[in-house]
Amino acid sequence: MINADTIKKLENIVGKEHVSTDKADLICYSYDATQKQFLPEVVVHPGTSEEIARIMRMANEQSIPVFPRGAGSGFTGGSLPTAGGIVLALGRLDRIIEIDEENLVATVEPGVVTGQFQKAVEKLGLFYPPDPASLKFSTLGGNVAECAGGPRCVKYGVTKDFILGLEVVTPTGEIITTGGPTMKGVVGYDLTKLMCGSEGTLGIITRIIIKLLPLPEAKKTMLVLFDSIDGAAQAVSAIIRGKIIPTTLEFMDSATIDCGRQATDLEVPEQAQAVLIIEVDGERDLIEKQAKKINEIVQPLGVVETRIAETAGESEALWQIRRSVSASLRKVNPDKYNEDICVPRSKVPEMIRKVEQIANTSGIPIVNFGHAGDGNIHVNVMIDKQQPGQEEKAEQAIEAVFKAALDLGGTMSGEHGVGIMKAPYIPLELSGSVADYMKTIKKALDPNNVLNPGKIFIDTQEKD
Amino acid sequence: MPKAKLKKLEDYQEQIRQCVKCGACRAHCPVFGAEKHEGLVARGKVALSQALLDGDVEMKDKFLLDMSQCLLCGSCCAECPNKVPTEEIVAAARREIASKKGLSTFGKGVSTVLKSQGLMKTLTKSASAFSALLFKKLPESSGLRLRIPLPFVDRERTLPPIASKTFREQHPEFIEGEPGQPTVAFFTGCGINYLYPEIGEAMLKALKFIGVNVVIPKDQGCCGLPAVSAGAGETVEQLADQNLEALNRKPVDHIVTACASCNAGLGKIYAEMGEPFEQMAAKVEDIFVFLARHGLPEKLAALPKKEKRVRVTYHDPCHLRTRGITKEPRQILKALPQVDYIEMADAGTCCGLGGTYSVYHYETSQKIGAKKAQNINDSQAEMVATDCPGCIMQLQDSINHAGQKQQAVHILNLLVEALDELG
């Protein structure tokens, strides 16, 4: 329990106006995109890493759990204050400190919104590729903590591939820096990579050094409709085998297409059973050649129709089809579990078939779409929570999906992380000794288990 | 005659459930964009509304402040994957608060909290900025009283002068058109009637040009939108009853507006009140949609372009944009012979007025307005035209505070000149 004295101390550290115990504020910082709610005891909005360090030292002295939070848009509960305590809302740290055009490196604070950062660098002809669906509102700090992905990661890689260095407040309240603004650096352990995807359990990211690329000159988008799911899946493998890595290779199955048809005036012929949206970027001449080659590769694989966007407006219209899907899923059932398994690219067709079997056995609709180009499939288990028994069935189906992905050499999560949502399934993927190795790191860095306790590993909730 | 009835907060339970807290609203809420606090964004307000329904939060302190911090612009709903109508939910929550704690709770509660934060100034002197005359002329139920209640108006705000004679006082109730033409009712709204009668004159000229019969009921009232914003549910219902009677006395084919707020007040709020209000709401049409339907853009485009032209940009009023009306006002503007049209960045973001919002949150409202003024300036336009007297008031205030020279006008003000040429 946090007492009045502790609140006073927090106020002294960050200023009275940045601390709140008002019930309305506690409610507003109690949720994320998992739709689970846990009330914190106090919400604190720190303005500097020094303030955060002081808060962490105090939290250790008094054994108060601290939950760092960016935009609160995670799908697995990484920012949820599951054990009361302090929500550390990092929104005030929202400056783009530097965009270094000579070295193609930028330095930012964690509260900068990803999409706004992209706009800022693109104005200078530079490029930050990771593009999670939430990019218009999620923050770079959250993206690093969860190691966010997105459609463009097929070609460019995920968040961690663009992070050169960090400033981090450790769980015990030290301020450290990892990596730096150089393109190479091998002195000591790679703590930058360790922090990426650590879900706020190993430290609080307070500054991020980001690698940038030159902005590609142009891009070309095409939408290809296939008469079978296998055709689409084979197309993915064939393109990669053809030594072309498109910028994006997005896939939608027939259930997804049906949703799109119902929700929008989407015109897709009846015989289309799967869709690929393929985008290439780079120099104008090159992408014309690539697009032509891709078209030649996919045509023999049961293509019903090919639409190629010639203008930015046409490209936007093709992407709109993909974006309309998420919302239209509600037509199937009101509630969804959005899982994000990832399998080796060549296993995508097999994985889709297994998911179809699971859906048939459980009697619960499962809709698949996602980033086929890197084997990352969004498996949406659609239920109506108000109907008794559906949640249990959904959980069984999800476990079956995870097991199937692991059997194919895949993983339970490509982008969303573990948080609390996937924590119960950890033993399916991580062997005892691997889990112990990870937990040893956590224990060493956070001996009092005050920083984001109960995330990733369920048993870290229990104190020693 | 059935009486008007607004929905209660509990009637929105299903829509509240549909908010999955994804956070997409954080990218689109103008208030959140200015102040960055979760209680200000749609997702937070939906959570607070649920807490109110569940009895988990009391109607005081931050709760009141957060619920007051919404422009009801509808930008969040327009971009929400599940189309959760947060602006309706917030309005219903405000009515719930006002009905339990009295109508003045909102204003008083909010200003008390703000005062303690040093934001709300002592405002009695602002009377000098705004003629007391207005309040003698304004009926009790006019939304302008809610939008610019004297002691609360920040002395920094620049306001338009008051018309010595209101628009409706200057015109007969019925103006005959050409034979065989339909009849339209002109719903003036408070802004045109009391502050900008010249917009009304321009509107009449345009309607006469088309040749329709025009009805301007003397006893039409405020549309009720500012009362929706203030949580004054009963006032909204009374105004709906009054307007139904005024607008139904003569059979009319359309009810035209030149004010985005009135368009939404009549066309959207009334539409949710069941019959016969729904039927009335279905007749409501924005003046530019009406004029475009009658082929005016084509006629204007046929006029020779003037040698000396003025650079004009367009601001989308939220209450038209979120109802899908964005094309027609631009069509007319672009076709004007004396206009060089320029599209500004973020033309569709809110100006920051928001019903009664700017009264209690003038500083935030100014921050939102400052972004708009910057975009107007960057576009290099000499004028910003729009389709809403409320927006004009706010845009001009923001431009004045930025020390810029642009003029905020109604498209109708610019249309008059071209109508003369069309004969």
C-alpha cells in the first residue's frame, strides 16, 4: 500500500501537478488494448531520467511495484498495473532531440509517437521503416520495449534492427547507456538488444538512438487475388525463392475477404480465396523491373485477378482494403483474441491449414491475415464473450494454435510480446533451462522485483 | 404531438462495450493533441462513462474536468475502428451529471477546478470586450448565451460586433420563388441571426438565384447544440419541440442551413429522437450541398476567371466533415471567379471552439486554434473560408492572436459577388 508520505515524496520528485491519486486518473491509466483493467494506486508523469531514477530508488526502499507506460496500446498487457503501485506515464518525455543527417542517426525520447517521428525524418528525405499498425498513436519507447514489427519488416527488419543505443534507468535506479551512435560496436554484452523486447521488465527506456535509412524514391503496390490459399502461400515462397524481397507481402484468407465484402463495398470476385498485397520500393526503374518479375512468378499459381496501383491514390485504395479488415471482423463476432504467431515462411500454407482444422474442431470462427512475407500471421479467434463457454473454447483453440506454430518451428508471438496474456503459455515455447536463464537475469537486475512484476513470467510475481 | 426525448447514458451501454481501448483516438483527438492526458481522449472518457454507470467514480474533481474536456467534434468516432460514438456518450454523461447535480455544476465545477490550477482568470471585466447589448437581444434559450456567457468569457477573446437589427427581424416569413419550385425553410441559427446577418443575406440571395420559395419562421429557436455541449438536456428537448413546430407549420421540402453546428444539431441530434423528429432531420441540408445539387458549381465555373484573384483556403467544420460533407463547399469555392483555391494542411482538424468548450477551456482552445492559424499561414492564403459562424468566430480569434492578417469568412460572403455576375 502506498501511504500519504510516499505520495508526498513522489510530489517532491516530479512536482505536485504530475502526481495523481484521483480516481478518475487511476481509471484512465488502468487499461490497454487487452481490455483488461487494473487500478494503480498512483499515476506519476516524470519529466526527466533523473526523476525516474529517484522514483525507482524509492520504489526499491519501499517495495512498491512500478509500471512504465507509453501509449497503452499493447495487445498483451505489458503496461498494465497488475499489482497496484505506481503507473509511470512517460508521455512528457516526447522530444525528438536530434536528427543527424550526416550520420543518419536520430536521438529521441521514449514518448515520441512513431508516426510523427517518421513524418519528421521523411521531411528530410530519411526513413524509419518499422510500421506497426498502431504507428499513428503508439510511442517509440513502447515500440522498443515490445520490439514492434509491421508490414515493412519483411524487407527492412523489426524495431530492434534500427536501435543503436539507449539510455536506461535500471530497476534499482541507476542511469546507464547502452550502445551508441556508431554503426558498429562490440564492447561488452549487447545490452541494447537485451532491452529491445524486454517489455519494461529490465529497465525504463529514457532515450533512444535510432538508425535511419535514405527514403526510397518510389514504391509500387499490387493486389493479387488467388483461387486457393495454397496458391497465395506458394506465391510467397516463390517470390522469396526468386531472390526478391518485397517491402511488404500482406496476406488475407477467405474468411477475411468475406468480412471485407460484408463491411465495405469491396469488389472481389467469388472465386478469390486468398489475397496478397505486394509492395516494392526503391529506385523507379528497379521497382518496375521487380514488379514485372513478381507478376511473372505469381501468375501460374492460380491468379484470379491482379490490380496494380499506378498512383499514390490507387495504392492507398488497395491498402484501404487491408485496413478495413480489422474493424469488419466484428461482423463475425463481437470479441476477438488477436494472436500473432510466426512460422518459417515456407510453413505458412501448412500453418493456415492447421488453423482451419482447429477452427472446425472448436466450432469457433478463426480469421487469418497478416505479414505472410515473414511468416507472421495474425490469427483472430472470434467469439461472443456474452455467450457462456465461448471464452474457454477460445482459450483451448489458442493453445492448439500455439502448439501447431511451435511444431512447425515457429513462435507464439512475432510482434505483440508476452505480457500477461501469453505468460501462461511460456512453458510451451521456452524450456526450463532457457526460462531459468532469463529469470536469473531479471533477478540479478531487479532483486526486489519492483519493475513491471508479473510480466512475461508468471512466477516472478512471487517474491523471494 | 410527441415530445422530444434524448437518450440516457445507460442507453449507450452496448456502444461503450464496443470500445476495445486500442488507443487509435489518441491520434485524432484535438484536445489530447494539445494537452496529452489520457482522461482527455475518447478511450479515457468511455472508461469514465462506464465507471459512472457502474458507480465506480464520483461526480467530482478530475472526473468533472475530464468530462468537460471534449469538443464533441466527433473526430474520434470518424476514425474509430469500431465507430464508438464518444461525442454522444460524453453528451449523455454531461446530461446525467447536470440532472443529478444541477445544470450549473458543469460550469461551476469545472471553473472551480480550473481556478485552483490558476487557469481561469477573473473574467468580469470581459464585459467590455463584448457588448452587453447582446444579452438584451438574445433569448434565454439561445446557444450564444451558453457559448459566450458574459462573466466567463476570457478577456483575451476577440469577438465580432453585434448586429443592431437581427436577420429575422429584417425579413418576412415567406418569400415567394419561381412558379413550380420547391419550398425550403431557412434555419438561420443564432450566429447568423445575431452576429453575422450578412451571411444570411448572402444565403437568401443564393436561394433566390435558384428560384425556390423560402420560409424563414420567426419563432425558430436555437438548434440546441450548445445546450447539448453544456449537458442541458431539457433545453435541448424544448428547443427541438419549438423548432419542430416552427418548421412544420408550412410544408417544406428541405431545411437548409449555413451553419455546421445547426446542420448537426437538427440533422444528427434530432435524428436520434424518433418520429416525427427523424423526419424533420432527414430534410436538413447544408446550403452548399443544396446549391451543388442545383448545378451552381458548373454555372460558376463557366464565368471567366477574374484577373485579380484572392488566395482562399477552406476549413472543414467538424460537424460537416464527420457527417461526410467535405466536397461541395470546396466545389463552390474552387468555381468562384475571384478565387484561387489552396488546400491547407490538416484542413479537417477542429478549430477548437466546440460548443461551450472554449468558454471553460479557453487556453486549450487557443492552443488548438494556434495550430490551425499556423496551417492557414503556411498555406499562404489571404482568406480562410468556411461554412460555420462558430468556426469563423474561433478562426478569426486564433488568427488575431497569432498576429496574422488573414480574414475568416463564410463561403457565402464570397459567393455574393459571383451571383451578381450570373444575374
